[in-house]
Amino acid sequence: MTKLSKIAAERGIKYFLISFTDLFGVQRSKLVPAEAIDGMMKNGAGFAGFATWLDMTPADPDMFALPDPDSLIQLPWKPEVGWLAADPIMNGKPVPHGPRNVLKAQIAAAAAMGYQMKAGVECEYFLLSPDGEAISDSADKQAKPCYDQQALMRRYDVITEICDAMIVLGWNPYQNDHEDANGQFEMNWDYADALITADRHAFFKFMAKSIAEKHGLRVTFMPKPFSNLTGNGCHTHVSMWRGDTNLFADDKDELGLSELGYQFIAGLLHNGEALTAITNPTVNSYKRINAPRTTSGATWAPNTLTFTGNNRTHMIRIPDDGRFEFRLADGAANPYLLQAGVLAAGLDGIRESRDPGKRLDINMYEEGHKVRNAKRLPLNLLDALRAFEKSTILRQAFGHEFMTAYGKLKLADWNEYCRHLSTWERDHTLDC
Ligand SMILES: [Mg+2]
């Protein structure tokens, strides 16, 4: 392996960001001069774990973030800095609830069964004014703003700077558009191995925010920043591979999906309520799913645990041969836990040869109330966390330490929200 100090000298990298993602999806870094990087590759960069969203105490020893040299990305907007995804370790062992460690464990579990998951993510986001109060473009007012050419081109400079960066990084971006909410955009790049996609997903969020800030704008991936507008989804496209063979492809199936693909889907349906605690991890997430119709005419977010063919009103859509789209996750989903959660649920479906039942081809937004036996998604974070706590399948997959750490920190998050007194409560209760 070429030493990173040598790579730094060749590419003009002066500093490295040694970056790990905590349980709440926040990226934490040390900025390390190139002169010190080889030592950091041996021992990692030191952090006080309790100071981040990890389940640790102030009395715990140093936590080290050990960089993965394969993840190196030279910042396209500041090439003298190299970003490295890192894995948290303590007392010489991987921290079991470190999100990137959690994903690597699921990838190893899949590999032991002879599978490799590939995934692509669609990271919807809003471009806001710097204070975060409103969308940045006051002229962006169409009732149906999706694919609005004029509004897209008013943001040409920032969108193309991000897209150019992805071209340089070799991610093969192929389209950018204005999405269904005023001020909302999406950029698509090629799918890849789950760990690569998770690293790119994390980096994309950092990059989109950083480049937007350069342009005097602000990016948010918040699931529902405006109650009347479509929220930020993070639709995830999934396939399972062995070598060069896509094990989800099957010409004989009407939708081109193999039995293994249907079993994977059945795993997501079976574990969906518990999984929602991971894929929709914030109080705000539940204002995107189960939401009333937006001003554009649809939320584009699911309400039930159902699957279908090429129809965007269900949690899972099979749009094309050999893959499916999981439409539940939102912009707050931790890039690593999202992939780990999808994979764990899918592997359960495969192990248990689960059957997803018959697909539903109806418009769930119009006719959902007629469907019997369709499981509803949790209505709030607490319901999701209760399902998560109870899930023996997720506990088996992720281990006790992750389940406890995540459940504990997220429940504290919920409790803090409950202590918050809102204007709505005063308006509805003051005169009781
Ligand atoms: Mg979209």
C-alpha cells in the first residue's frame, strides 16, 4: 500500500480530514497535516467519544478514528484537502455501534452467504437562504415545480459545480433536476457497492453543503422543512450480486425480479416498522411519511408497508429489471445505517425465504384506505423506536450493543422533543 504521505506529495494534498459519522449522522473530523498522516494511519486520530452522538461517557478512554485509505477523496472545491472515512475503535477494537463498523459487519454477513449488495441513493435537498428560514429563490413559486427548467437554470452555477465535482471524482453522475418542492433539487450518480455508496452519500452531503455555502446558499436534507411542500426523500435502489451476476435479475418474471429479490423485499416488509427507526430517524421524519397531500398534489412518500411495480405510491417500487427502489428513507437517514438496515432486513428475508405476498398495483394515495391487512408505517419516532426495541431480528443482526446505544440516544432525542412546548399546543389548549 502506497503511504498516504507519498500520495499527498504527488497530489498536492496539505491536509487530511479524518472523518467519522456518529449515530445521528453528524460527520466529526480532525484536520491533520500531511506530515502527520502516516502516524494517524497506524493509530487513528483521537476523539472524546462522549462529545459526539455515540453512547459513551466522559470517563471512557480515547476513541480513535482509524482512516480507511481506500476511501480517500480529494475535495474538488479545495484540492489541498483529502477526506478519509474512518472507523471508530476503542481499546484496540472496533466500536460495535460505530455506524461504519455496523455496515461493515452486515456486508461481512452478506459475504458469508455469498452475496454482495449494491445500492444507489437519490439525495433530495433544498437550497435555502443562509439563515435556513426560506428557499433561496423567491421566484421559484410554481404549484407544480418538478423539473422546472427556469428555476433549475437559475441555480446552474451551484448545481454544475457539484456535478462537475462528481465527474472529477469518477462517480459517473448522469442527471440533475429540480424536484417536486419549490427550492428542491436532486442529483443522480451511479450505484456501487454498499460501502462505497455509503461513503459517497456521506461525502455528497458534506460537498453539497460546502459548495452551496461558497455560493452564499445553504443546503438542507431535513426530511420535511416546509409543511406544505414535498419533503426530502432518500430513495434507495438495491440489487444483490455474486461476482458479475446480478442475482435479482430474472427474465422469466413479469417485472424482471428474481425470487431472491422478492425474498429481500419480503424482509423489508416484515421488518419495516422497526427499520423505520433507522431509515426515518428524526421527529421531523414522520411529517414526511403519513403526510397530507402537498401543494404539488402528492407527497411522493409512503404511508404503508406495501410493494408494487412501476408505481411511486408504495414503499417499494420495482421500476426495472433486476432491482427495486426502497422509497421509505429520508434525508436524515445515516448513510451507513441506511445501507446496514436495508441489508440486515433483506438478509432476514432471504434466510427465512420470506414471501412478500401479492403486489398491489393501486394508487395508494387515492385507494389506500380500501386495502385490508396492509401494515401502516409508524406514525411517530416513538412508535418506530418501540418497534425497533422489540425487534429480535434486528437485535440478532446488529447485536445488543448497537441496539442499546441507538435506542437510548434516540429515545433521549424523543424525550427532549416532548419537553419542548409548541405554539400549536398553546393555541389548542390555552383556553381549555
Ligand atoms: Mg426524487
